[in-house]
Amino acid sequence: MNYFTRKKVKDILSGQVEDMSNITVLGWVRTKRVSKNIAFIEINDGSTLENLQIVILNPEEFEVLSDINTGSSLKVVGYLDEIKGREQSVEMKAEKIEIVGDCPSDYELQKKRHSFEYLREIAHLRPRTNTFGVVNRFRSKMSYAVHKFFQERGFNYIHTPIITANDTEGAGEIFRVSNFDLENLPLTDKGEVDYSQDFFGEETGLTVSGQLEAEVLASALGDVYTFGPTFRAENSNTARHVAEFWMIEPEMAFCNLEENMQVIEDFLKYLFKYALEECKEEMAFFNKWIADDNRVEKLEELIESDFDRVSYTDAIEILIEAEQDFEYDVEWGIDLQTEHERYLTEKHFKKPVMVTDYPREIKAFYMRLNDDGKTVRAVDCLVPGIGEIVGGSQREERYDLLVKMMEEDNMELDQYDWFLDLRKYGTVPHSGFGLGFERILMYISGINNIRDIIAFPRTPGNAKF
Amino acid sequence: MNYFTRKKVKDILSGQVEDMSNITVLGWVRTKRVSKNIAFIEINDGSTLENLQIVILNPEEFEVLSDINTGSSLKVVGYLDEIKGREQSVEMKAEKIEIVGDCPSDYELQKKRHSFEYLREIAHLRPRTNTFGVVNRFRSKMSYAVHKFFQERGFNYIHTPIITANDTEGAGEIFRVSNFDLENLPLTDKGEVDYSQDFFGEETGLTVSGQLEAEVLASALGDVYTFGPTFRAENSNTARHVAEFWMIEPEMAFCNLEENMQVIEDFLKYLFKYALEECKEEMAFFNKWIADDNRVEKLEELIESDFDRVSYTDAIEILIEAEQDFEYDVEWGIDLQTEHERYLTEKHFKKPVMVTDYPREIKAFYMRLNDDGKTVRAVDCLVPGIGEIVGGSQREERYDLLVKMMEEDNMELDQYDWFLDLRKYGTVPHSGFGLGFERILMYISGINNIRDIIAFPRTPGNAKF
């Protein structure tokens, strides 16, 4: 099938193919134009956004031409020819064309444009469009960037469990995982569902965060990170919510909140820089067709800026004094809404800002209590155009205080004995944060619906494909 | 907390620290020996297997010494000193020692050795042992190797859905995912569970394979790979089964079975080589303490060997003629058992061998039918010491034949309309394979229980941590 000997379009167009003759290309037809003396086929093989132009100098000798449609898969043999004064430097003169797979005319991806809404319905075909080809290649490259950043800094990639009996965030929006036959549930003597008879012998669900397990591994390996799927059974039909998404959660031993913030800033800037330098084609596409501002310029500005820092308490003061009407009233103790976050980063600081030391009541049980007894060492990183993009904290490493906070939150200590053990045996200050992978991809690209940045989105009522 | 300014033990011991004075080290105590005129502390910070030796020349001036136990976390400031004629080239003379976190004497990881069985019970502490520190760092490095191999070859990393309504392998061992309150199941008029009222509006479960979705993306991007969690609700308590594990599934457009086998061979050799070259410390450890043979030598042999190829039909002949009694009788049509696989690769071929073209009846519906009408283009790669390590196939790209096979298997065609569309619109020959990540790590390391190669294993009755 010439899998190894064919040339990829990306390599051809970027001048990496030296011998210009006897070239085989394998790909899908994007357009075909046939006239009496010449014919052109644009072919795409998924390696790059660009198509390779195939030129047929003697169309009458290629009977196959009439059977070729948009979407057909082809094997083309020929030679490369330099062309001057055009955007592309190379085209291919066809010597042999073979149809690998037909494409009937009811193929939905003809040349006309489709709405993103419609393309979601045909998520199995949309990766063949320009936009979703770019999105998928971008996602792949940026995934690699995540690994590169951490691996080059000595972090260990860890796989935390997907099926778990914990609820890290205590939010309760957990999908149940079970091996029960629902038509035949085993019951206890009291008539309640007998979870001891389920596969794991207890109630289990899909993880909402790998953090607690990451703390275990950071307490042994020092620096670790997760990069895996995470779940929320949240009945939200918004452009920012899906039930299944990928999260990155670094956890660092011997690291306090200030140092954590530095890692957050370094990491975000690394991702921005990687996008600009290693995803040039994708960024040019987003800039031209997707984003409603100049993303390239914006990212360049962010890379040059020093992220600001402000305490939650000071941020509340700023918001109270702001000459802007907010939908949600501002007073100390509230959880910041997106409108507040955006005011802070866009209007007041005019750059990314880390808000720290939130009220204990609105944050998770594991965050380190400050000496004031009412705030915790949390940080949210806010960026212009979106608001919160990263949430993190220094963790409570003091056994007695952690137990106290868990008791106040009515948590079952028994179930977290292993988590508490980390504070019993050689406890260390440690910190970490979480970054939603789709969220950062949306931010960099300007794609504004999360359903368009993940190949097969899971939302209420939708588990197709 | 000196997170950025401290030196990691790995860098110190590998000579990457230039200025030998005013060094800060953060880590956990492995052992302490105190005598009148000198004291020694071995400290480990998780960056490497090796400990750094801390030397205290004037123990009487360090009151803190008496409170330091195995497991305590410390901050040590001092200077580095070269030592000659010893395995390690550097030790640290302490100027200041601070206990960061105490460790009471009921800490279970004292110097004595624990069985792997016992350590599984304390999976939250075992990463602190030599063996599990090595295992976790090895897993991280090998994960990166997986990405490197594919990214350097132009493959796109894809995230296929975890929650799905499909059952790729048709094996039925699927965990159910639901948002139902089991004490209060909604029923239809007929008294059956009303799945239309569940979160996704239909029955859903945890994926057993990302292959079908990978085929979608390969049909647009060319070369793709998954690397993510996969699930089996299989009630097996063996050393090779867990309910949740990580799989690598590459899928290549325009690729036939022979080419697929070449990718499999290249990939396995790349991983073996990466382990030998980039995980020297880990491989030396496995070789000395874990494997019951010389893994380093074995891997070197595998890298040099050309993997053999044999058809299933010929393999059956070989087994029938073998001068060995098998527990399971051999005849054409059987699924090969591990004893058969190991005979072929260890005794007959004496090297890795790819067995191809299995009977259609014992393989999945999507494999490409051969012209004989009774075998399919499947391949299993067998390696000495284990048997099957990779399973793959060329996929059936012909619409009519695929429909016929799905009908024969009584599958609901409606649910797979999107999968069939790939064969309708510009179909291409394509192939792929699956490699269990834990399986290959076990093979390379010699670790012989899968529960010891994954940080928090999920098995029947066990979802702790």
C-alpha cells in the first residue's frame, strides 16, 4: 500500500523531499477542476492544512478522472515541479491515478461551508474539514507540549485512577460506575441497594480530579503531574461545559504558594510560546478564521507580561470601588463570578493576575489555612478574555488542622486515612494546580465552544460515536 | 520553601551541580547513623533511586539529630565534597538541618523488606520504597517514549471518549456509567429501566477500546494514536488482570497488514531501546532485584533480531507436529493459548514472531476478510517469556463485506452508521494495533504482577485510594 514509501504532503510542501521524481501520494480529494487540456485535483492527506495540487496535463488519457469526486481517496504517482511566484512552491504532475475509495455525491462535506453546529452532528466526518483538521493537529501538538514542559523539568507523569470511591472536590457531581444489572439490583436486609455486592465492593464513580492521588506520589517522587480524563455529571448545556474532559494536575513537594504561582506562570507562558513557535500553521489559521481578535499578538503580549498578584481581600476592595455595575453584588465572602474576574484582569490590572487567599468557606477542604483562620492558600489565575483559567493551592500539610477542617466539612475520616497518613509520616509543604486542557486550547485558539475542541464531546443527552 | 533554589539529588550525584557550596537539599530520611564524633544521614528526594549521604562532622552541635527518624522530611544546607574510591562521587557536609515533617516510629517503611503483597495494602506509601520509586519513574519515562515515537513520526495524539455507548470488542465486559439514583430508578410503562432518562439518554459504559473512534480520525488525519485508560469489568483475580489499565492504539490510513507489522516491530524495538538507553538506572535495578533473567541482555537480543512471520494455519501445523504435550488440544479453529504462543516464540522460532490470518470466528467483526472467506487479516505479536504482547489487524474497509460481517454477528447496524460511513465516503485500507501499557512495562522490567506496575490498581473488591 506504499505506506512507507509515499511522501506526505506536509513534507513535500515544506521542501523536505529531495528526489522530485517517482513520487507517490496517498490522500483524499478536496476539489477537482477538469477542462479539455488540463485538469487539477487538490489532494489532502491529513498531515497538514494545505492541499497538494495535482496537475493532469493530458486529461483525455485519464479515464478515471470522471469517477473522481470530492472525498474520494486516491493514490497518485508522478513527479514534483517547482512553481514560481505562487504561495505554494511545488505542484505534482500526475503520471498515474488510482481511485482507492469512491465517494458518492451525497457526501456532506462538499465545498460549501457548514456551521459548527451542523458539523457537531457529523463528528465522524468533521475532522476532514480544514477547521477540524487544524484543531486536531493543534490538540496533538499541545498535548506533547504539556509532556515536554514537565518531563524536561524532572516531573514524573503519573496515571491516577479513573474509577474511584473518593470525591475530591466534594461537589457530588459524580457519575456512578457499576457492574450491577439494573433490572436486578441486589438489596440488603433493609431493602437498600447492596453495594458490597458490586464489582468493587463499594460505591464507586468516575474521578473528578486526580489530585489526592497525585499528593501521594508527590510525597515520594517530589514533582509529578497527571494528564488524563476527568468527569462531571453536571447538567449544564453551555459552551464551556462537557461531562468528560482532560485535565493537567501537577503536584510539587516542598513547594509553597508563591512557588506554585511561578510554576503556573512558567507553564502558561511555555504553552503560549509553544503554540506560536511549533504550531505556526494552526495559529495563522485561528488568527485568520476563528478568533475575533489577534490571538498571535495577544499571546506575544502575555508572554512578555509579568503576571500580577493580588489577595482576594484586596480584589474585593477593587471590585467594590469599581465604576461598573455587576450583575452579582460584591462583598467579602462571595465566590468571584466571571464578570468580576474579567473586570480584574481586563480593566483593572490589564494583564493576567493571580488572586490568592480566598475565604475558606468557598474553597475545598484540603487547602492550607492561613494564620487569620478564615482564608486559605488558594490561587486562581485569571486571564483577559476568559477569567479563571487555572485553580490551585498550597495544601494543608498539618495533620491536626486538616482533620479539623475535614470534620467541619462532615467528611468521613475513615475513608481518607491514607490521605491523612501523608501528613503523619514525613509531611511536607506541597502545592499544585489544575488546568483544563480544553480550556487552554480554547483560549489559545479562540475556538469558543468546548464541543469544538474535543473530537467526540460528551454532553447531556449525547454519547454518540 | 527553596523549591527553585534547592538542588535535586539526581543532579548532585550526576555532577550537574557546579557550585559546591551553599547547597540546599529537600528530601526524606532513609537511614540515620549517629556516633560520638560523626553522623550520617541518607536522604532521598524522589528524583533518583540513589540517596545522598549527609555527613555531620560535629554531631553534638546538632540537637535536632535525636528527633530525626526514618521517613522524616528534612531541609539540609551545606556543601558538597568529592569522595574518592567510592561508588558515589559526592557527599554533603551539613551546616544546618531542619526537620520539615516528623515521622513517628510506627512508620511502616522501616529498613526491613516488605513483601509486594503487603506493600499493595499500603499503596499510598509504597512509592517511597526503592522498588516503587523506580517503577514510577520508569513508567513516566516510558510514557514519554510512547509519545516521542509517534510524534516524531507525524502521528497525531487523539483523545477518544471514555464514556461510550459502543462495545468495540463485543465482549460485553463493560462497566455501566450512570447518573441514576439507584434507590429510585425511573421505569418505563413496561416496568423496565428507562435509560432515556439517564444523563446521556441511553445506556452508556466505560470504553474497552478507542479503536473505532481512532478509525474516524485516521480517515482524516492519516496517522493517529491513542494513549489512555481502558476498562474491563472482568472478574479475574490473576497477576495479569486489572479493571482499569492504559492502552496505546495507533491507527494508520493507507496501511496494510504487512506495513502494520513493520510499525509494531519498529515501535517495540524503540521502546526496548529507550528503556536501555534512557532508563539505565531503572534497568540496572530491575536486572539486579526484580527479573529472574538478564533483562538487559534479553532486550539487546530482541533489538537485534528480525521478528519472524507465520500464518495461523502454518502455526497450527507447527503445534500439531510439536513434540510437546499441551493442556489444550490443538486444531485449526482454536484460539491460541499462552502455552501455544510461548511454544511458538520460545521453542520453535526462538525469537518474536507475528502470527497472522486467524480464523474469522475467533476475531472481532472489523477485521479484513481474506479471499479464502474464513480467515481475517489479524496479527498477534508473540514474544518469548510472555506470549501475545500486541494484537492488531488490517480493518475491513469494504462497505458491503463489513455490513455482512456485522449482520452475521447480530450487531445493531443503526448504532454504527457513523462507523460504516467511513467505508462509504473515500474509504481507505487501514490498520492498527493495541498494546497494553502495563503489559509492556511488565515485560521490559520483569515485574510479574500487574498490580505492581500501576500506582493504584483497580481489581474486584478494590477501589481504594
